[in-house]
Amino acid sequence: MDYQIVLNIGAGLIAFLGGWVLNNITKAVERLDSDVRDLPRMYISKEDYHRDIDSIKSMCKQIFDKLDSKADKEDRRHGNEDRRHGNEDRRHGN
């Protein structure tokens, strides 16, 4: 066999394998690109997360403020009744 034929077959195999590897790399990059483009639909962004958490914190603060004001009203109401009962107890000698 002539060295030229062996060299041509070797170069052809190397070119074929190089093309195959390059094709696989290109396909992998395209899949990664597609996955990266789908990320916003699959996950929430940091800004959206912080905005939603701030909204939830605001709602919780409003709820706690209402509960606190309601508890203060109840304390004042019960506090006045306790004082009245305390005065009646002293009048009756209890």
C-alpha cells in the first residue's frame, strides 16, 4: 500500500471524527441555550421573589396591627370591668 493512500484514509477518519465531535458539541450548546431560555418560565427571578415577600410581610404587618388593636380594646374593656369588680369587692368587704 502506498503511504499516500494510508495518509488519505487517516485524514478522512480524523476529519469524520472531528466533524462528529463538532456536531455533538453544537447540539449540546443548542440544548443548553434552549434550557437557559426556559429558565424564566421554570423559576422565579430574585426581584420577583423579593417583591412577593415584601407584599406578604406587609399583609402580615396589617394583620398583626389589627390583632394588636383588637387585643388592646379587649384589655381596656376587661381592665375597666376588673376595676369595677375590685371596687364592688371592697364595698362588700370581700
